[in-house]
Amino acid sequence: EQTISLDSSKPVTLLVHGCNGSAGRFRSLAQLYAFHGQQAVCFTYDDRASLVHSATQLTAAVGALTERMRNRDITIIGHSMGGLVARKALEGDRRTEWERDGLNVNLVTVSAPVSGIAAANACGNRLLHWASLGLVPLSCRAVTGDNWYEITAFSDFIRRPGPLIASVQRYVKVVTDERETCRRRDAAGTCVQSDYIFSLEEQYQPVIDSYPRLTHVEVAAGHVAIVGEKGVAPHELISILQQQGLLAATGAERE
């Protein structure tokens, strides 16, 4: 419903937010790109919808975007659940129009639970489904929505990821070691809100990690802090994106 203005001759970065997030919360990252003379747009989706459905929407959005871009280079950055959606959108061989268009895609996932969300594993336990007379699935759906089973380690979504399309030139997978991180402290310096969401084990998956064009970057950072929030600049992510050539260097006078 809003008009975005893009220079079709330049690359574009598409930002995909995580669960309990919004495109608005990622506006700061889009502004960060603008600060470095690059353009970025935010993709929004219903984080209670099926991940496959959201990925299909993202696929359509990328197609609509690239139809208007003369430059064929696009970077897609997905954080947390947004990383699952972004990767699924680039799986399979059904987007032949992208191949014909000669699209060059860089995929970046940040803090994505590609091995499933451990806290949701009870939702994938079929014995509990039977023992609870169906109450467990109902409870799980009430909490997370239509993606309640997809996010578990038992789902085909997690266990059987498909190969990425040929348009994906490389995949940068940022894994965050969130142990002992803190999102908010009180006046005395005591942590009152942890920034630990996913373990390292939840962010590694053998099939995905064997992708030949994959670059792994593991960094000690909180789940929210890695992408920044009000009053917190995402220094670690900026450094990673610049090292990978996906974000322009910051001039010394603008540091």
C-alpha cells in the first residue's frame, strides 16, 4: 500500500524480520544501508502463518521487485524466523523465471534456528499428541499459529531442506553464540532481560551446512542485539556484512 522509490540500476537488499518483529523494527537496518549509499527495502509477513506460505509470499515479492530492477544483484537478509522464511523462498527448482532473468542472489541468515526450535519440540512429539487427546497440538497452534509443527525438529521443513536455486551465488550463515548475553540491565547493572533465544545446536543443520557456497560466521552476540534495536547499534553485523562485501565500508569521518 506504500510506494517505494528505488534506483533500478543499483543492487537492492531485502530485509526479512523475525518472530514478534516487524518491518518497522528493521527500518533502522534499511537506514543503515542508506547511510552507506545503498538501498534496502523491508518485507513483512504474518509470523503466525505457515512458514511455507510466508516463503511463497516472499518469492512473489522478490519476483515483483526484480521485474522492475535492471540491476540483477539482490541480497536477502533474514533474521531468526525470517531466516527460515528467506531460505525456504530460495529452495527448489520452481522459480525458473529467476533463472531466465539472470538474477544473482546473496542469501544471509542471522540467528536462524535451522535445526528446529528446541522449546517447541513437545509440539512435534506424536506420542504426546495421542496421550493428551489432541490438547498438545491445540495448545501449540494457540501459541505459535499455523507454523506450530514446521518449527519443530521433527518436521520435514527442518529435516529435509531442499537445495537452493542456482541463482543463489553464495549463502552467508551468521550463527550467534547467545550465552551470557543480556538485552536489558537495571540501574545497578544487573541483567533483567536475557538476550539468549537459540542455542548453537539449534542454528546448525548438517544438510544446510554442507551447501558448497556456504560461508559460516559464528559470533558472540545476543539474539536481538545482532540486528540492533533502539539505542543499540548492530556493530557485529555491520562488521560481518562489510567483511563479506555486502555493505560498503564506513568512511572514517562517518564512523
